[in-house]
Amino acid sequence: MFFSKKKFLIGALAIGSMMIFGGCGGGGDQPASSGGGSEIVVGSNFELTGNHAQYGSNSNNGLKLALKEANDAGGVNGKTFKVIEADAKSETAESVNAATKLISDDAAQVLVGPAVTANVIAESQVATENKVPVIAPAATNPDVTVENGAVKPYIFRSCFIDPQQGSVMAQFALKDLNAKTAVLYLDSSSDYSKSLGKVFKEKFEAEGGQVVMEQAFVAKDQDFKATLTRIQTANADVIFVPAYYEEVGKIVKQARELGITAAMLGTDGWDDPKVIDIAGADALNNTFFCTHYFDKDEEVQPFIEAYRKEYGSDPNVFAALGYDAGKMLIDAVQRGGDDSEKIRENLENIKDLKVGTGVITMDPKTHNPIKGVVVIETKGGERSLRAKIAPEG
């Protein structure tokens, strides 16, 4: 359901405390969206509490690092970035509340976030009504930027989309692992998981494979052994689990405890160092997932080192994509984006931009970045690059 700015203005005032960092100087009484001040006001609308707080907080950290680097280097074209944080609270209604406040009260010229698909879609109407561009770091569902075949003019993303991931992993299962049969194990509470399962099944079966069973769980489940026991009876070559690392770690651990040795496949939701702590190193043998970058590639080391220095920990994929969103915004301002409309135009025309995870070009017809995919194998608790797939488009 979508909500207008007027309906949520009162509710937005109840948003938790707002945190500000970044540039010096102010734009006076002039609305930030009109440009002309010494700051670019960035509304950071992420899930800082609730079920998706890990994803939102990490994305927010990546965004702040990119913009802090720009500010510390003297700003861009005489402007610095002022980030105002709001908590989307892992709920669609709160995502709209936060977006409304950031635009109406804080004069944000651009919004970054939330992390998950449903919350980005929820905020997109109020952002579009106010002609404020949105950069979604990690929302991979195609519907985020395209509706009824038409691109949403103010909505962009820094991640690749579900069809690209689902297709890559189906092809990998068929060609690299010589799989003939597969089981889908999906998070029924997640649009991300269901979308990826749909794409994988279509691609896998279109090229001769057979999905012999589908099972489901719900985010935050702890015991997966009943459904895993049913999955075991299918005796499939691969098990596709497009979900997030917290559940993935438990699923893989419990599957191996039951004696399931089949290859287990996933997508970018697996990409967090904590999955090894949860599952155990040996349990993750014979597992493969696709993601946005390989952390041992030379080109991503500057981002990883900067993140470690700033936060004292290794980044996960959400942090990397938040950083990429920040780099996209910096590039848009560098090319003369001093108000919302110019930022929107420049985001649409990004070409060969170096970001934290590699190099991207924006497809103006879909507002999806054209970027490559890597497939990672885990063995003995160590990750290695199994395949690198060139960008589509």
C-alpha cells in the first residue's frame, strides 16, 4: 500500500532521533532540494532497528564511509554532504514515514535506502511525488525500478537484480556442477527469496533440469530439520537456498548434521563473514553463492581497507552496496548535480564508474547498474573465486 506525504506528515514527526554528520556551512532558509547552498542534504533511510536492522545498519555504514571520504577530501564542486539518518524500523509504513520527514522537514535532495525491496517500493511513491531521487543499495527485485514495463524516473539502485542472480546460479548448477535435479528451499516471508526461486526454477527447467521439490521456511526460524528431512528424501543434486546469512548458516549446519551432502547454492544474501561462524567451516564445504565482488580481488581492496579502518570490522555485501550508492551520488554531484533534478539526470547517465565492488554503468531504461557477478565457493572455512561472469548488457 502507498501513502501520500500529507497522510504521513504527522506520523513522521514521531520518528526517533535524527543523527547528522558531514559538511560545514548551511543553505540558510533555501530548500535543499533547490540547490544553491554549500551542502548536499542526503536522507539516509535505513532499517536501523527491527528484523532487517543488520542489513540496514551495514548499508548505512557503507554510505556514510563513501560520503565521509568525499567530505574529508574537501567536498565536491565546493559542496559537502550532510547526512540525516532516519530509522525505517524494518516496516513499510515506517519507511514511508521516514522518507516523508526527510523530504518535508529536512529538505533532503536525495534519499539512499532502505535496504530491502518492500521498504524501497513503499517509499518510492512519496519520493516520486516530491521529485526526490532514491538510490536503493540492496533491493534486487525488478519491481523496485520498473513498474508495468516503465522505468520509475526517480528510483535507482546500486545492486544487480534477481533475474541476473537466479539465472547465473541455474547456469552454474547445470554447467559447472552438472546438476540434473534441484530442490528449492525458500523463505516464504521474503519477496527476495521467492523472486529468486522463481527465476532459478524457470531457467533451470528451461535448459533441461528438473526442480523435484519445493519447501519453505520463515525468517527468524531456528529449527529447520523437519523440512530438511523431507528435502533429504528428494535426493537432488543441488539445493537452492536464496536467503539471508542468518538463516542460511543454520540451514547449512542442520542439513549437514542430518547427513545431507548435496551441493547447496545461494545468492548475495549469503555474503557475510558471520555465516561461517553460524554454520561451521566444515558444514560449508560444497556450497556456492553468487555475489557482487570477491574480497580478495585487487580492485576492491581500497574499499575493504577503508571500511576496516573506519569501523574495525570486515564489510559485508550490504556495506559494500551502501558504499557503491554513495559513490554513485558523489559522481552525480561531481558532474554538476547541485539539486534533486540534476542529481536524477546524472544518476541516469552513469558510465564506467569505479565503485567499491568494481565498475558500473547505469542502464537508463531500467535504472539498474550493468555490473558483473562472481560465484564464490567455500571450503574449509575459506572462500575462493569459482567463476566470474561478465556484466549483462
